[in-house]
Amino acid sequence: MKIFIMQKIFIVLTAACFFSSCTFNTGNIDQGKKIDLNTKKEIDNLNGVVVSSIINNQPGVLISIASDSFIAVTKKSSLISFLQQTSRLVDSSTLKTIDQFDLVNSTDNATMIANGQLSGKHDYSIVFTSLTKEAAITVAEFKNGTSTMALTTIYGKYNDGWKLNYLMVKPLRYLNMDAVDWYEQSRLNYEAGDLVDAYGKLLLGTELSKPSGNNWSYLIKSEVESFGDSLQKAVTNSFTFPINQSTGPTNVSIFHVQPHVLPEGYAPCVYFVSTISQSDTLSLSKECDRLNGSIGDIFKGIDKNKTIIYLAYHQVPQSDSEYKNCYRKQITLP
């Protein structure tokens, strides 16, 4: 089953080395209110500079608080691109800290682990190799439309003070649901025999599974991966694309399904090839209505969604530009 994932927002700047062959040492970890007040104040001030530099698109300001290692591995073009992309995303009025850690080891280049507690099943860990003996992590979040974005910073303490070593902006939640929530929704669909929605929701959960990058793992990761394997086998055994379907006067060829996140909620999107001219929008609209009437027979349970989106193409698109050239109809139940 071929399902295309929605466009990702994945922005990272780093001088850190993750999962390298370094000394492993969890060291001393202070979290939240246990962090030394002076340290917390310094880190909070630096985070303020990071947010300000993003909002105001000021690469020079960001460089001024970065470590030499960060500057050495981050190309200027990458930094400029990062700020251009994130400046339009960050809403400082909704920005708040989720978790904060101060980690101390006896050596440089040690692998550090910070265990975050969001609430039971949503617990996670961040594993990274610190360039300094002491490191500080902040995970913050802010709203952006239907998404809640995570903003993660990692600082190292050098002889001349704290310096930025890592910066990531990536989705944490869609529709106020994180990776664990989407996994649980996927499992419910799977148990009901609704494989398409199960697969789509698991894909959304996969997009959200590493909100600070590859250094982040939810503690139920192995459970989710095992379920994903079972779901993939079930989908592969149940569907062979393209699926040819008669809508009465016309035939269509469904070539993939994609999960969409709309302001009003989750919606599957059905992509199909139509023999009707793209200029004949009235006939295409009626064809979408007819296809919608039988879609539950093709994909069990999909018709239980409040909204389904249909995209009609003259032929299977081969490029991003061709994907934009289609007739679109969104059908929402009253």
C-alpha cells in the first residue's frame, strides 16, 4: 500500500554527535525545579535569545551564543534557511517549557541520558553525546495552526560560559495528539478492521515520534514498532494498488491514500485517476460523490470518518508539480 506522508517540518542545527562510540555515563541529572536557580536563569536567558533571533530572522544573534563547534559544522546557508523557515512558525505568545535538564559528567564526549516525564505512557528519553562535561537541555512547545511544535535546545558549558550546541524545531503534536495518542487511535482502527485509517494514523504518529530528532525515543517505542510490523503485513495482504473501481457511468483507478490533518480533524485523502477531463469540474464532482458512496466497500471503515478528501488526476503524477494539478473535492458529513 503506497501512502504519501504530508510535508514534514524538520529543522535542525547541531554540533552534537549522537550515538557515537564515546564514554557512556549518565552522571548527575537535575530536572525542572531541581535545577540550580542561577543555571536555570542563564539557560532561560539564552533560550530567550534563540527565540528572538528566530522571530526576527537574525543569524548573527544566533551565532553570538553558539559554540565554535556549532559554527564550524553549520553552514551559513543552512543557518539562513533555518531562520527563514522557522521565523514564520514560532508564536512566542504560545511558547512554554515542557521539560528542562542540567546534566553533569566527569568527562567530555560522554553519552548522556535525560528521561522526560510527560505522563506515564507518554514518557520519553533523550540520548546524546555531550561535547562538554556539563550540558543543559530545554524542550519547549508552541502552537502553529493544527500543530504543536517542539523547540529543543542543548547547551554545553565551556570555560567562557554556556554555548548553543543543538537546535531543533519539529512537530510534537497534531490536533493536540502526540505520537503515542496517534498510535492508540491506530490500534483501535486496526482492531475494528479499518486498515487504511489505522495505517494513516500510525504514519502521523511516526512523523511525531522524534520531536527533538533521533535522540528522542518514547518508552513504548518497541511496542509501537511491533504493532507497525503487524499492521504493514495486514495492509500488504489486503490491498494491491492500483484499485480499479466502477462508479456507474465511469471507472476510476485509486492509486494511493494519504492522511490529512485539517483544522476540524483527521481526514483520509483518496487519490485516483479519472477519465473525465480536468476542465469538466461538474462531472468530476459527481464522480467523487459516486466514489464516496462505495468507498466503504473498498476500504472498510473509511466511510466512518466525518470528512474524506478526493483528488482526481488525468494520470498518475510523477512529480510534485504534477501532484498539484488535480481536481479536489472535500466531502464532509452534516
